[in-house]
Amino acid sequence: MKIRNNTIYFKSTKFNYYNEITGYKSNTIRILTPEENEEFINFVEYNKNKYINICRSDDSRKEFTRAITDITKIGELLGNMIYVISWRGE
């Protein structure tokens, strides 16, 4: 995870990336460490318009950016927070 201004950056597997960019799967589930969670909460609270950028984890330089439509905290696992981040499929 990386955050720059109003955009959060994640990597995705080749299979998931295809489903995400085509809109078949317009969300991602992320497990964040306590340190990442603190940064994430600041991102959520201080940015009215939020975006997600997803690139393929195989360093193929393929990526896309979408406006975030929903962020839901769905639980906690061993001190880490679990979120579903959704966007409108295109």
C-alpha cells in the first residue's frame, strides 16, 4: 500500500487485475497492519474525493485508477484491520 495525496495504490495478481479492470470485480479486500491502518484512516478522513490505483503485481506496468465509492471495515485479524474498498466498474 502506498498513499499519495487523494489516491491509494495497491498491487493485484494478474487474474484479479483482469477482473478488476473489466468491472467483473469492482472491489478489493485488504488487510492492513496497525501502521498502515493509521495512515489509511487519515487518507479516508482528510480526502473528500478518494481514488484507488491498482497495478499488476508482475511489474507489467499495467494499471488503472477509479473513484472510490465505498470503504467498509469488515473485521480485525490478529491486530490487523480488514477493509473492502469498492469502486464503480467501467
